[in-house]
Amino acid sequence: MTARMTGTSSNCVTLRRHHMDTSAYIKSLQDRASVELRKRLAVPGIAPDLEEAMQYAVHNGGKRIRPVLAYAAAETVGGALADADNCACAVELIHAYSLVHDDLPAMDDDALRRGQPTCHIRFGQATAILAGDALQSLAFEVLSQPSNKSQDTAAMVSTLAHAAGWQGMVAGQSIDIDAAGTAKSENELARMHRLKTGALIIASVRLGALSTGRATPEQLHSLETYAGCIGLAFQVKDDILDVEGDTAVLGKQQGKDRSLNKPTYTSLLGLDTAHQRLQALYEEGVGALSMFGGDADRLKAIAAYIIDRKH
Amino acid sequence: MTARMTGTSSNCVTLRRHHMDTSAYIKSLQDRASVELRKRLAVPGIAPDLEEAMQYAVHNGGKRIRPVLAYAAAETVGGALADADNCACAVELIHAYSLVHDDLPAMDDDALRRGQPTCHIRFGQATAILAGDALQSLAFEVLSQPSNKSQDTAAMVSTLAHAAGWQGMVAGQSIDIDAAGTAKSENELARMHRLKTGALIIASVRLGALSTGRATPEQLHSLETYAGCIGLAFQVKDDILDVEGDTAVLGKQQGKDRSLNKPTYTSLLGLDTAHQRLQALYEEGVGALSMFGGDADRLKAIAAYIIDRKH
């Protein structure tokens, strides 16, 4: 029995073993992530403004791509979803903090995210800065919580910290800010995105696999190659949506990146070539999963979801 | 053979076993921390502005109180200084990031720290925000590095993350910002400081002790009581210096807290009573160390240093 997935014809994938369609599978992981995040964000009642801002930043209708990837990676290596709850929440907390800080006036100066006022518009800049800081701390606190599996917590913390910091996400954001208004080659643009978004996406699958206590080095390598391609594809798709999408669906100001004169894949390559790059990255990404056979269908379905999304 | 320590007569302590005076001991730990921090801040060469700002924020003439406490706690439970290098660096990285963010215009809006332009004055706000973010990530990366000791890395990461986040330092900073211009009781003021500075100082001694792999629960409890008192004493002393000190020695604008109309121990209690509180906290702190006998002399000396300091 097979169930055909939604998607463009070239990206159709088959979930041979699971008899559920992609969108239902992804929705179930998104929902699980949101439930688990809500548990870990049960407010301690110490600094109410701060806590409300943190909740606001996390429960804002995000797509939970990183937790979805962590969960699917755990299942792909034969683990259970419960293994990956902590790391799925941790990567989303890092992502949420980065959005709060990126939106600040001194950074990208965005007033709207997913159709809602950004955190600093709603709570003020000071609270937004602190909420971001505390979300990062909480990510590491969550990741260090005891698990039933024989996890290597030190390796997991190291993975997340490395991906989030000056050799990963923050470095990419720094390069992105410096890049506004400057010409970039495609390689330079890819390098920036591999840091800014790719590092955390790669960390998400790595952590999901590590959380099961059963991933082999070969499996980790394969998963990371997949995630590197999908992470970059995610950004190419963002740039395409920034040109093709409309503001109502995107929930943010369409053409914002262009108005900031930031280099994008579409400005650099044109729309047609950007679409070709997107497809090539998708194929390279899913190709890296061959060692998993049918167990890779979940991750393949997520890849198709990422490049087919409308917002 | 004993060596008398410097300090006010009431705070004189004796380092019975170590034959070195307090200031030389503390200086040796400060220097060790700076050397170890320099190793861990060897720039990766990815985002130069960011990396320079991080270096600037860490190597700014800070007193390294938190690493000093971590090292001394490790020695107090019979461990080696090398055990505590990672955690000593981690607590200082958290402290350094918090200063960078606290100084931002949206927060305390300070242009000067330790006689030098603050990070955002020197590098711009965007880079300062990112440098703070990356310093926090680096703290957890450093803390997760392998050690020769049978450390419980998960417990150490949890300790630091809890102390740094929404139930610790960031909560205190949030309450502090909300408190500007409002009346506070002494208990409320103490609660704010126990979060804002106390939590990380307590974490510093706990981590130093945990890093040795040999601390007992009773030892940890005793050390944390000591650190709670010393952390609060540190803040009372800061408030006293803000009134008594002069700008040239302090390296920051004297009377700044008062000009922001923030509640302080001196404004709340008067200078004389604040001095009495300082002494009482010192005595309670060193009293908590009785189980260690002569092994506690290092931590006692550090307590005296903290309350006798001139800046």
C-alpha cells in the first residue's frame, strides 16, 4: 500500500510504510512541537513582561521546520519521537530568539512577522532583547534535561552551541548585515546562508538523530548532507517567495529584502535560474538519503514540503 | 606559618596553608582566566566585525570575579584549577554578554564601561547585539567541551542555563528595567539582585565544584550559601561605591544609578546601614564555609576582596 504525497509532479514522494500523507505527517510533528514547547514555556511567574514576550515569540504561528526535521531524523534512524522532544524544542527556541533579535530596529527593523507585530513592537526593545537572550538560555536548559536514552548530552550541547554562535547562525547574521547594499557572488551568498540558516537546520537533524542514542557516524553524515541542501533550498525558496508571493499570504512585507538592497538568489540569478537551483538542491538533498531506503521517506516528504510551500 | 591578608581589620583572613597573600592569589586566578579566555576566543575568521566585538567585550579589564570564584571553589573541594578552566570561562562569557546587552541604548544606555567606550559605541548596535548573542552561545560550547574528569556535563549546562535565563540573570535584568523610578522594599531589591547578579555568582561556585567530579551535595549547599551572600554583598558594595567612589577610579559615571532613579541600597537604607548590611552578608557568607576548615581560606579571602574593593 502506498499513499501519494501532494506536491509538484517532479517532487512527488511516496511514504511507503506510513500510510499517511505528507501534510498530515508534518502537521502532527508541528503540533507535537508546539505542545512540547508550551510545556517548557510554562511561566515561572518571576518577571511577567519577559515571560509574556518569550511566549509571544515562540507561539507565533511559526512553521516549526526545525523541530519537524529533528523529529523526522530521530524516526529515520529508528528512534521514537519522544527521544527528540528536548532537542526539537531547543532548536525552535534558538530559532525564535534569533527572529526576535533580527527584527530589532538596529538589525532588520521589521515591524511585522507572520502578520503580527514583532516582539519589540509589542513589548518594547528592552524586553525584546531580554526575551531573546532568555530564549537562548532556555534552549540549552531544555537540551540538558535528563532523557531515558543514553544520549551524549555534551555532544548535543556542543552541536547546538556551535551551530548557533560565531561559527554558525550569528556569524551568518553578521555577514548578512554587513552585506546590505554590496555585491555578492553566488558562492558568497550561499556561504552566508549556510551559516545564517543552514547551520541550525543541520544541527536540527543531527540532534534529532543523536537524541535516539543509536545514530551511526555514517547516518549522521548522510543526514547532514541532506540538511545542508534543504537548508539552502529553504532560503532560495524564501527569495523566490519574496518576489512571487503576496504580502497577505507571506505575513510579511513582500519585497522587503529587495527594498533593503540585500543580495538574494533571485536578484543574483534571476527567477528561472533560482527555480533551477531550488530543484537541484532538492534532488541532491534527497539523494543523500539513499542509505536509509524507505526509512528516508519522511525526510523526503519534508524536503518536498519546504520547496513547495507558498509562504 | 601564617600569612596575614590585606583588608580592613574586621575582614582580615588567614591563608594558613598557602603562604601567599590574597591579592597575589586572586591575581593569579584572574590571569589564568584571561589566558584561558583568550584561547577560547581565538578568532575563527568568519565574521571579522563580530569576532572583534566579542574579543573587545571579554578583554576589557574586567575583574573576573566569577572565574575566580569558580577556580577557588574547585580548589576548596580538593580539585585542580585545570578542572575548572571550562566553567570559569563559561561564566565569564555569560557575564560579558550580559554587560554588552545591558549597556545598549534600549537598556541602560551606557557609553562608558571601565573607562572605555561600550561595545555598541565602538562597533554599532547591531554588532553589539550579535556579539552578546554569540558570547552566550560560546559559553555553552565551552562548557560542553570534553574534560578529563568524570563531570556531569548535563548538570553543569543545566546549572548555567538556569542561572542565566528567565529564572535567573535575565529575569533580574527585566525586573531592574521595570523598577526604574519605582519604590522598592529592601526585600524586593534583594530579590532583584539575587536574580540579576546572584544567580550567576552562585552558579560559578557550583560549576567550579562540579567540574572536579568530587563535590558532595553538602559541599555544594555550603558553597551556594556562601555565594548567595557574597553575590548580594557585591551589589551592596557597588551601590556604596556609586555614592562614595569617584568616576576616575570606577571607570564609569559615578552616580549613574541614582541619575536613572533606580532603587539602590544606599538610597533605600542610607550609607551607614548599607555598610552594616555589607558586613553582615560577609560574615554570613564566610560562616557558611565552616565545614571546609582551612580549605575555605581562599573563598574567605575572595569575600574580603569583594567587600573591600575600591572599584
